[in-house]
Amino acid sequence: MNNSKSIRKFSYKDLLYKALIFVGTVAIIVYFLPRDGKFNYQFSVDKPWKYGQLMATFDFPIYKDDAVVKHEQDSILASFQPYYQLDKEIEKTMLSKLKADYQSFLREIFPSSDYMRYLEGKLSEIYKAGIVSTEELDKIQKDSIATIRVADDKLASQRNTGQLFSIKKAYTYLLTADTVHYSLQILRQSSLNEYLRPNLSYDKQRTETAKKEILDNYAWANGIVVSGQKIIDRGEIVNRETYSILESLRKESIQRSDSTGQKRLILIGQILFVSVFMLCFILYIELFRKDYYERKASLSLLFILIMFYCVVTALMIANNIYNVYIIPYAMLPIIIRVFLDSRTAFITHVVTILICSICLRFPHEFILLQVSTGMVAIFSLRELSQRSQLFRTALWVILTYATVYFSFELILGNDLSKLNGSMYIYFIINAVFLLFAYPLLFLLEKTFSFTSNVTLVELSNINNPLLRRLSETVPGTFQHSMQVGNLAAEAANRIGAKSQLVRTGALYHDIGKMENPVFFTENQSGGVNPHKNLSYELSAQIIINHVTDGLKLAEKNNLPKVIKDFISTHHGRGKTKFFYISWKNEHPGEEPNEELFTYPGPNPFTRETAILMMADSVEAASRSLSEYTEESINNLVDRIIDSQVDEGFFKECPITFKDIATVKSVFKEKLKTIYHPRISYPELKK
């Protein structure tokens, strides 16, 4: 009952985890996908049209060029008359103030009442012409406005701007209008600026309304394109007229999809599209790579890579940044192939490309190019162990891009003179970016705790401090590890397993023997055997401890987990048979504490760890043969590996009987080569 509850709980948790990954990935991708008008062409004047034939699917006007529109509108607005509001109350107020001041103190300043009549007349004249603020007058002069419209209640009259006054200009006019009859000094004593205030103010609302009416009547288009009309064909040069038509089509396409309802439909379509492909991807992992769910780093890498490429593509298309063909899409399957496997690399690549394609106007061309280069990249870089391999892959990617695109152009264009040379430049840039996969692999390896072939090659260097110490401290074990590595790597190659991984694992599988080297036969010399003075249980524990000691050394030296797996599984849950059988022979009828004679395990759980277990046992046992004949070697290999199968060591790993038969065959061939009889050289007779 408890078991079923725990299984059910785990299932619900697993389902929730998958749902969160699915929803999160779809949400992030869809968020960045462009939802504006589907006009993703890139074109320039005097450049060839690099897409297929373009036909109008609806009627639309041919809009004038922005420069033409600006010039024509500027010409229209040059004669436009802005509106100003006349405030009659200001004139009345100022004249009343003048009369009051005359009665108060100006009477004493003015020699006669003629000064008063002069000022009243001139002020009326000035206010009738209109006073504006200094800033407004400067603006009018700057914009070269010849006339304005002065609104008086509901009526508007035209007025020449040359007749308008500013405060300063009006003040000067009052002083100098008649210097013959009226003294300049007397007028200056009168504080005339107190009677000058702007009576014309800019009427923004009425001006903007009038301007809008004029522009609304402006003809923005100078022609029309009808549905079904050919606009341009592949390879044709985009001239000014065609450029205007294409720009008009772009504007019209965006306007048609700019409504809220249209954007909502586009959003729903994008969610469904992305969801379908991400669901297919999750089903693939569920059916064929279920172990990736258990290792969160693998799943995180896959989904992050898909999101990254989709988001970058969407941003480049939405913002019209350069060209998407410079993005190194082939880097995605390379990364996944190096860390995971080829099938997952291809499926992930296809899903990513299909999602990215909805951003493009011509998705089929994009899909053909990217899928073909992805397959070539996977094939050309099955195991990355040298930097030169990446250069070769980049070269293959360029050739694939160029060949597929060239054939595509020939099929659609049938004209060599219309080939789009700029695309081949994009392919070269793409391949250059692809070279950055090497440093990126290092970063991803450290971030997600993967182990690449490059790292395995570095670890298998015998100048590595740990391996050098192994060769110096326990030379017999070191030679044994080298032989096991050769056997295991050859067998891995034959059955399609990871040969570099099993070779590196073999070099480190017995490093724990460095802690007690003399207790292991291959390191004993002079016939001294320290086990003679120990009990079988204690001897067994010392032998077993080389596994736990090896794991401690691996941890101390920061070896990857995949290498630690070889250390812990190369004996599985087997027994130290020599001491176990010896104990039983001396204690007939008694049963020992089997845990004292049993390795901690676990049993092998990958094909590589299974190969190493077989190679380790066969190589060690081959040294005890009294004679090396074909029959004795065959019998030895069959007996050891068959006993491991019978004891159930390989029940938990995905190795088949066919694989085991192939491994046996390889071991037999290699051992016969190693132990074949040598010829004896004759001695020189004296």
C-alpha cells in the first residue's frame, strides 16, 4: 500500500514538472514572437529582389515617399495662416488706466492735454494692429509666416504679420511716432510700458483643427495596386517605383493586422503552433529518452537551447536586424550531440527550426537550408575531441548551405544572372560564428555538469597528475588499466558505444589501489603476499575498499561523475570470489556474512560500464592462464562473461545479447593478438 502511494505521488510530481516546463517554454517563446503585419521582406533600392515572385493579394494604394510627402506638405503649410484670439478687453482696460493716471499724476507731467489725446490715439492704433508677446513674434518671423488669422468672436480676419507689434516695438512706436510735436523726454517720464499688454494670443486648438482639415484633404497616394497584380520577381532590381510599392504593401499589411481582434487571433495561432511542436518534443523524450527527465541538467539544456534560438530569431525579425541566416543554427545540434546523442540532437534541431520558421515570410526555404545543415553538422561531428574537427564542420556547413541554396535558386529562378550573392556572405558569417561552439561547450559543460569528449581526452592524458601517480605508485595496476582501456574501447567501437568514455573510465577505475598497493597481485614482487597473515574477511574488506578509496580520490581530484560511475560499477555487486570461496571451503556447512565479501556496487547501468566490467574481469583472468591457445582464450572469455550474465550484473543496463556476443568476439581477437606466440631468434654461431 505504501508503495503504491509513493508511486502515485511521484507520478503527480513528474506530471507537474513536465507541465511547468511545457507552459513556461511556450509562454516565453510566444511572448517574443512578432505579432505585427506579416511582411518580413528585406529590400533596398538598386538591390536585387532575393525572394520569389511577389503578387498582390489585395488592393492597396501606392503611398508617396516620405520625402515627397514632407516636401508637399511643407509647401502647403508654407501658406497656412495660424489662428490668434483677439482680446478686446485689454485695450479698454489699458485706455481706462491711462485716463485714470492722467487725472492722478500725468496732468502735472504733460505740458498740455494734446499729449493725452496723442497717447489715446496711438494706443488705439497699436491695439487695432495687434500686440503679441516677444516669443510669439520671434516664432512667427522664424517660421516665415506672412499672414495670420485673427479671431474676433466667431469671425476671423486676415492680418499681415508685418503690422503686428511686440511690447518693445509698441513702446518704441509711442515714443517716436511724432517727435516734432511731442517731447521724447516727457513721454519717457510717463511709464508708457504700463499701458502695453499683448491682446493677441495663439489659438492652438483652432490652428490644429484647421491644419488637420488641410492635411486630411492631402492625397497620400499617387496610384493603386489591384489584387493579383505582379509586384516583383526574383532577381529583379528594386527601383524607386517598385520600392514605393513594396513600402506601401508593408504599411498596408501592418495596418490590416493592427486591430486588437487580429492580434488576438495571431496570438492564439502562435500559442497553438508552438504548443504542438513542444508537445511532440516532450512526447519524444517521454518515449525514447526518459532518463533525461531524471537528470534535470539534460532537460534544462534542451529547453534553454530551444528558447534561446527561437527568441533570438524573433528579435532579429521583429527589429529587422541584419539577416537571420547569420545565426549559427547548426551549433544547436552540435552541442546536443556532444553532450547527449544524435537522435535527440536532430529532433531538437527540427523542432527549433520549425518554430523559428513562423517568423519568416518564406519558411520553406529556411527549413530546407537549416535541416540539411543540421544533419551534416551531426554527421561530421559525432565525437568532438580536437579543435580541428570544428573547423572541418564549419567548412561542411558552408558547403551545404551554398549547395542547397544554389540548387534552390536554380529550381526557382532558372537564371544564373539573378543569383543572390549576399546570401553566400551570410553563410560564411554563419560558419565563423559556428566556431564559437568550442568555448561555449566549455561554459555549458561547467554550468550543467556535463562531460564532453574534449574533457575525456584531457583526462586520458597519462601526464595527468593522478595517472602519473598511478603509474609510479602501482605500475602493475597502471598496465592492467591500459590493457583494459584498449580492450574496452575496441569493443565499444564495435557496438556503437562511447569508446573515448570507456577508455578514460578504464584508466581511472582502479585508482583506489594506490592506497594499499601491495595487497593486489599485480603490484606484488618477490613472492610476498600480505594476505597470508590476515583473515579472509579482512582481506576481502581491503580488496573491496579499493572501490570506496577510488571514489574518495576521484572526489578529491574533481573527476566527473561519469568517471566515478566506472569506479563504483566495475565490480558491481559481485563478490571477492577468492576469499569468499576460500572461507566456504574452510567452513563447510556454514554460511558467511555475505556483505563482508560483496562490493558496494551498484551494478553497471550503461553499456559503457558493462563493457568495462567485462574487460576488467577478462584482462585480469587472462594473466592466470597457463598457456595461451585459441581454445583456452575462447573458453576463458566465454566462461567469465557468461557467469556475469548469469549472475544478473547486466539486468539494469541497456546492453543486448547481440552486443555481448560482439564484445566477446572482440576480446577473443584482441587477446589472441596480445598473447600470440613469438618466434625465437637464432643465436650467432662462433
